[in-house]
Amino acid sequence: MNIIVTGGSRGIGKQIALYLARDKNNNVLITGRDHISLFKIYDSSEFKNIKYLVYDLSRLYQTVEIFKNEVRSIFDTVDILINNAGSFYSKSFAETSEMEAREMMEVNFFAPALIIRTLLDLMKKGAHVVNISSMGGFQGSVKFPGLSYYCASKAALACISECLAIELKELEISVNCLALGSVQTEMLGDSFPGYKAPVDAYEMGKFIGDFALNGNRYFNGKVIPVASTTP
């Protein structure tokens, strides 16, 4: 399978990529901003079936044609797209700058939507798009101060997942969204210092990897909470 994972240089994205690359029949393409981290992940893969592209998704709209051509030079089809990359600032609504707010919306919502649209003609019958949202963006969930823009951007990603499942149904392309709860990552540590999550990045990466491979057999257009605690 040809698989793309955005935000693959650390945390959950890194673990998703490494887990999926354990199958030598999978070819995994990861994106991120840190060239050194991406290279180390590529170099650590047993079957050398991980490739990478260095991209800042907050500015993807400026380089989308280059991105499209680079992906097409690696893959002629895309079987799985996992939109995992995220931008996060833990600040009160009043203190969050316009730049920070727009960056979160760009990375967490506009870039995933743009990637799906850009790569749509590479996705064939049976392809699966998995968008990674947050319990913060799940309607009716507990909300926390300092996360207003982040939660709003993740709620937008969840909503468009439901909409795209309908639009792409005739193409037999599935779109689902996983709303993650507490996972022990750098992002969680920044927001809730000292808190220990019950799930680590490896465990969640494995869950997401398995869901990406098989979840579209059972779900389409669903926003699924994956949380034992929030946080």
C-alpha cells in the first residue's frame, strides 16, 4: 500500500509511520518541518520503505503545485492518507495573536483539506482518508481554557470529514476522523504540565495505523472519539 502521513517527524505521526513500515509491502511517505528528524526515521526503517518530504503546512497553499509534483514523483496512487499534522498554542482567547490563530487554522484545517483535494485523483476505489482531530473539537466534550482556537480548528476538521464522506461516496473513497483524547506527547506536556496520560504515542500510533488499514471496512463519515481521559 502507498501511505502518506503528515506530521511524521515526531510523536504520534512518527509512531504511525514506523508501525506501518514494519510491513515491507507498505510504502510510507511522511511530511514534517524537521529535515534531521525525518531523515532519522527514514534511516531507522528496516525495509527502507519510508520516504519523506520537508514541508511547513502553514504555507502549503503557496507551494501546493510543488507538493503535488513531488508526491507524484514518489507515488502513482495513494491508498491511505493520514492527516496527522497539527499546530498548537496554549493561550487564552484574548492573548492568542492573529498569526497564531491563523497558523492553527491553516495547519489543522485548511492544509488537510487542500492535501485531500490535491491528491484526490491519485486515490482509487477503496482509498481511505483518516483525519486526526481531538476530543477538544468533539461536540459536547469537556473543554479547557487556553485551547479555543485549537479546538475550533479540530472541530472544523471533524465536520469536513463527515461532508467529504458524502461527496466522495460515489468514488468509493472513505473518509473518517479520529478524535483523540490524552496521549503522552510533547503537545500534551505543553498544555498540561505534569499530567501523565494513560496512552503513549506508540500505542496510539499502532491504533491509528490499524484503523487506517481496516477501519474503512466498518466506518465511513464517522467522527470517532478515541479517549479514555480528556485530558
